Amino acid sequence: MTYINLVTCYGRAGLIEGVKRIHRQMKSGEIGQSASLLNALVDAYRNLGKRDLADLVNQESWFDSYAQPEDETNVEDGSPS
């Protein structure tokens, strides 16, 4: 079973602690972050009536996408720095 399926099941079953646990593991790097998992977390939190936590996941994913270090390629000639 994938983490996406697990989050979906937790959300449908009303198991907020399970959703939070996977969210926490993803934030700590124990679980790889993907757009699909982020969407599953947002959907699960919304299904559980936790819009604030859904918004938090959205903010974290937005921040993470812009906080990634730039590719260390030399812009002038395209070679690595």
C-alpha cells in the first residue's frame, strides 16, 4: 500500500492522527515528498474538517518548491560551476 492510499484511507476513516503522522514523516524526510502525496494530505485534512491544516500543507509545498537551491550550472556557458 502506498502512502497516498494510506492517507486517503485515514482521511475517509476519520483518523486524523494517522494523517498527521504521515505528514510529520514527510516533513522530517522519512518519506519522500511528491505532489500526489501533498494533494492526498490536503484532501484528507479537508475531509476531516481541518481546513487550517490543509492550508498549512499548501503553504509548505509552495515554500518548498521555491526554496529549492538553483541548479549549480554556470549560466554563461552551461557548464557546472
